[in-house]
Amino acid sequence: MKNKRNKTNKIIAVLYYLTAICFYATMIMYFISKDNNAVVFLCLGSVFVCLGSMYLKKDKKRKNEEK
């Protein structure tokens, strides 16, 4: 059960990072086309990077508690 939870947290973190990359790519496209919505996608990408790091931190904390 513990291994499954750790694996799930890693998968969730990777998905958050992939989502952040998609938001950053969209932001770059909006910057190139000189649209004002680029700032929104920059903020959303940063939020997803923070969420991904939170899940990795949670995974490390559980590993330390198990030892």
C-alpha cells in the first residue's frame, strides 16, 4: 500500500509538471502574438510547478517517516 501511494504521488507530480510546461508553451505563443493574456498563463504555469513540488515534498516526507 505504501509503495502504491509513493508511486501515485510521483505520477501526480509529473503530471503537474507537464501541465505547467503546456501553460508555459501557451504563454510563449501569446507573448509572440503580443496578446495581454500571456500573464495569466504565466501565473497558471507557476501554480502548477508549485503543486508538483508540493507532491514531491510530501513523498519525501513520507519516506523519511517510514525509515
